[in-house]
Amino acid sequence: MPRLGQIMLGVALLAGCAHQAPIPDAGRVSAERQRAKPPPASPVIKSRGQRIASLAERMIGKPYRYGGEDPTTGFDCSGLVHFTHGAVGISVPRVSRNQYRRAKKIPLAAAEPGDIIFFSDTAKLSHVAIYVGDGRFVHAPSSGRTVTEDDLDAAYYQEHFVGVGRLH
């Protein structure tokens, strides 16, 4: 009979859980929740260009290194373009003049995140950057500096602007 006593004790303990006070408004959906939009059916998938721009932004603060194309040791300008595109499966030439040759030229007004901005000094193509939107770009500017974000409206960049290209 001790088993029957143990069973009865178990039933009594479980029955106690069923006698909790009801939760106020249980079973009702608040007015705010009724008006709220349901979550999207699937997550937003970023385009390749958006992924390139996002990755470039994550490289901000990495050191400049001539010939660099790696976040652990640093980047030069074309190395940053090479790395970010390669990370999303796009094979891109390593040096800026070949990136310029390969890129489909587009007007600045049509630039989208992930596009490439080209600059020149007085004689030749000298710099490349990744457009991130709203007139901003990420680049590895020069020795002694780090990967940074700048504005195309700055006088220096306006003076040296060559064009925009798309590699994705």
C-alpha cells in the first residue's frame, strides 16, 4: 500500500498547480498587439553590393599597409576592394588600374552601396574606395592611417574624383 500513498501524494501535489490564480487578461490580445504588423515572412536578403559595403564598414579602423589585402595585417586601397569583393564570391583584379578597366562605368547619381569610386592624382589613377551610400565611402587612405569612411563632398575628393564603377 505504500505505493498507493505515494501516488495519492503525487496527484495532490499536481492538483495544487492547477489552482493558481488566473493571469489578468489571459487569453486577450492587447489593442497594441492587434494593430502591430506581423514580422516579415522571411529575413531581408542583402544584395551583393550591400554585403560588400557592410563588410567594408566592418574594416574601419584596420591599419593601412601597402600591398595589404587582409584584415589581420591591413589593407591598401585596392586590397580592400579585392578583399571585400572576394568575400562575397566576386573575383576582382588586385590593383586599382585593373579594377578600373574591369568595372562597368556608371554615373555617380546611379551609385549604389558596393560600387567602386575612383580617384586620380595629377597624372594617373591613384586611389579607389567602396561606396557605402549617402555620398559616403570607405577606403584605406594612406600610410600611417587606418581604413576610414569619408564624404565625397569634401573638396579634396571632388577635385580628384574620376568616376564610379561596378564590379558586382
